[in-house]
Amino acid sequence: MAAYQLRFQHVFVAGGETLEIRSLLDCQQYHDPLGEAALAGISPATWPLFGQVWPSAQKLADLMQHWQIGSRRVLEIGCGLGLASLVLQRRLGDITASDCHPLTESFLCANARLNQLPQLKYGIGNWGRDNPALGEFDLIIGSDVLYERDHPAQLAGFIALHAAPAAEVLIIDPKRGNRSAFHREMAALGFSVEERIIDAPLHDGSAYSGRMLHYQRKGLPQRASA
């Protein structure tokens, strides 16, 4: 018997394009024989969440279809199935996906193959633990990452470690109650904030209501040479 059950679905993104995605069949899946998820702080109840196609992830993927990235280094935090990362990989962007779930990387590799894309760069991104190997990024993106009360402080601390001095952060938030606390944490790091309401339906016609949280930091002033 398989350790968990899968499904394959076509996910529409802006511009009429699609992604073929391998995901978990439902939120009843759980398989952690080596205790890797438990060591990462992932409970049995939250174990399958990484493997679902979430509405806010679809909205972030739509946004990444046209967001100006140029040569900037981009990091997706809490990427799950990595829809936005796959879109940026298809655009030939310098994208690194990150998550703390032990199965995320294997699902990303499988979905890249399904879409005839090169393997994605991936790094472990556990917000409560340091990972110097990730480095710094000019643009950090994420979707529905503020659903626990302690997430604003944890995520801001992670961003403080991995955001370049001049950086931009984009979060798609489905009106969770923790965004005001996150605004305060980001302001303490020198980021300005702008919110934009997102109320257009998903591509299948399902209703969606959320906000784009857009943070920018211009960087530290240059010291004059002697």
C-alpha cells in the first residue's frame, strides 16, 4: 500500500497558461516513518497542508506571471507545492523555493518534470531555525504564511536573515488576523508597507478575497569615500 495517495490536476495561471501539478489527494494524508516532520515541528494535523493547491498560492502564481524580476534573486518561503516558483522557473528567473516539510523537495522535483522544467533550486526554510546556506535575496515571496499567532515574529526574523539590504517582499494573505502584527515586525526591519485588496475569483470561478502585502526597503545609505 502506498504511504499516501496522490492526485494530478491542471492549475490555471494568468495569461491562459497551466501547470500540471502532483498533489496529495486530500488533507487526511499522513506518513512520517522516520520522524522527520516531527523534528521539524510539523504535527500530524498540519503534515498534509504542504501538498494542497491553496487559493492564495494560485493568486501568487498569477502575480509572478508578470511581476518584474530581472536578474534579482528570488526566494519563495513556505512554498508547499511551489506554484509561484514553477512560474518563475518557466520565466527563467533566479528562483529558490524553501519550506520545512521533508517531502517538499521531492514534490517540487516531480512537478518540475511534469511541466518540462529544469530542477528547481531548493533550500530548507524553517523560520525558527537558521540556514546560512540560503544566503540573501532581493525579492521574497509567499502565500498564506501568517495563519498562526507566532508566525509574524518568526517570519520577520527569517526575513531579517535572508533579505538583501535593498529588498522587496510580497505576501498574498487571505485576510488572516495576523497581518497587523507582521506589519509592525516588518516596519522594525525598515520596510514600508502597502496593501492591495484582491477580490477577483479564481480561474475556476471560485470566490476569493484577500490582500497583497507589499513591503519595500531601499537599503542602507552608502558611506562616502574618504
